[in-house]
Amino acid sequence: MSSRQKHRYVSENRMADDLAGLLVVSIEQAVAAPYLTNRLAEAGARVIKIEREEGDFARQYDHLVHGESAYFVWRNRGKESICLDLRTDEDKQILETMLEEADVFVQNLAPGAIDRLGFATQRLRKQYPKLITVTISGYGESGPYSNRKAYDLLVQAESGLCAITGNTAGSARVGVSVCDIACGMTAYEAVLQALIGRACCQAGRHISVSLFHALADWMNVPYLQSAYGGKSPMRNGLNHPTIAPYGAFTTSDGKQVLLSIQNEREWVKFCEGVLISPELISDPRFNSNSNRVKNRDALSAIIEDVFAHHSRDALSDLLSKTGIASGQVSTIDDLIHHPQTRYIEVDTPTGPVRLLAPGALINGEIPQYGPVPALGQHSQALREEFRKI
């Protein structure tokens, strides 16, 4: 396969072309690895997704997007799908031929499975020195938990995240697959770094990223506060654990506004312009952040009493006019109709789908994204392309 062929696939799908000409091969399922390869596809790489005959099990998480899975549609646009049975010599040879051309190889099979199939990292790194290999796992490739399977909610609990979520009634799951997403983001950063490094030294590298370690890195603030400050983590609901007032308050229409006071200048503005109680500025209960945190319940009662006379929208406008950072506690319907929400549209096997747009604009524009593949949609073409003659 020539570089011209790789580039043609990218150009026809009108994605960003920063990684045009790169071939990514991925044996992937679920969320973390597909997150990584989707980001590479969005940057212009050609991504070949290898699936079992029954497909990536994320295809079956639900059927809520006119028959498609929400998770699968979100994280698999812009890829080609081929079904391979890697227990057979013929399909192993197809994968081997792909790897001869590949720049990046990603896999998130169960621990030890890729070795048993004959594609151990050590062999690939030796045979293809420019290849960047990526292993995504639950707990890493070494250590006493390295052979354990892991899924997002399990790692939310194992990493300590559940110790700081929820409220006094107990822990709560973060409502999105935050461990998978953290892992996929971390892997994407590492692959981009590896590609930059390879351009300088012409050598690939092996990257190992786990759900546990990616999320543990995000837990550094509560870790440092506990390990060095002796502060046990607390479940604070929609209140910030160390800043006050910084939390959600109910308005006259039963909705909530979340506001944040970050410094004493803002505290003065808040007392004068919103609470209309300038005497609170120097009240010894509230004249520093530490004192406000110590007397949070009394302060919250004062704020709730004032907010009970304003609707959410009116209060949001007042806070903004006063220079106080705030946000409405939105429902999903609020998000759908939010004036700042951006959308993209992608094709799927069952028709076009509108998605919330990725966070980055490119030169002020939202890029165009490739379609979500049907299971095995490209099997025949890819088998012909990569079959040894």
C-alpha cells in the first residue's frame, strides 16, 4: 500500500490532515482505545478497526441512536472496519501485512491475549523498529493487578474517585465513563509525543496506558491534600470542599444556579451587588475564605434566602452583571438548547446523527468528520489490499 493510497482515504473524508499518510491499526473495543484511535482519525490518520465477527461489544451497549449504540457512534467515526478471526493463519497474515505498513498499533485485549495470538509487543518492536505500539489495560502491564480485567465503574471505585463523589448520603458514579476517557486522552497525548519523537530519531516506542493510572493522576489534588495536609476527602455534592461560597443554590422557580467566589474582591462584589448586604463583607464569620468555609451552613442559609426571590435566569443575569462567575445547573434538555452548544453531523449505517462537537476549533472552524462504519463494512476491500500475493 502506498502513501498515496493512505492520503486519498483521508482526503475523501475531509477530516483534518495533520496526520495524513499515517496508518493506525487497532484491535479495540469498548471506550478507551476507540477514544484514542478516533482522535487520531480526526487528525487525519487512516484508522483500521479490527473487530471480531460479533463486533466491538460497544456496538451493543444500547440501540438508542436510531438503532445504533450511543457510545459506538461517539467514538468510532472516521474509521474502517474489518472482521478478522485471529485464531486462523489466514487472518493472522492479513494483520501481519497491515503491521508491515503501520505507524501505530493499538490493542486493548484482555491481559496476555495479544501474546497468545502471536503479536507480542517485544516481537513487534524488534521486527518493526519504527512502529509505535500501544497497550491499553485496566491496571498496567506490571504489578499485582496486571492480569485483572477492569471496566470504568470498577476503576472509579478502585482509584478512590468514589471517595470524593456524591454527598453525605454516599458515593455516586461519575455519570460518564471518566476513567475510559482519561485513559484515551492520556494515550492520545503519548502517541502524539511518540510521533514527534520518531520524526527526530526514526524509532518507535511502546506505550502502556491503564485506566487506573490515568485516573490516579487526576486524583493528585485530593492525594496531596491527604498525604501532606492530613485532610480526609469529603463528599460535598455540588459544594467545593475548600472554597465558599462555591456551590449550587436553589432559586424561586425551583431551579439551581452554581456560583463561585474565588477571592476577596469577588466577595465584596457579591455582598454589595447580589446579596445587597455590605455588612457581611467584614462579618467575622465570613471575612476570609477559611472563615466562610468554617461557617458554610450559616452563609448558605443567607444566600438561599436571597436567591429564593429570584428566578434562575434573572439571577444568572444579575451574577454576570456583577462580575460573579456562575453557571446554571443544566438538564440534558438545557444542554441541547444551550446558546453555546456546537454540533457536528456524521453519517452512520442507519442514517446521519447530530453529535455535540469536540472542544477544539481548527482555525475557527469545526472540521468535517468521517462516517461511523458498519460492522465489517471494509472487510472485503481491506482483505484484498493486505492479502499477500
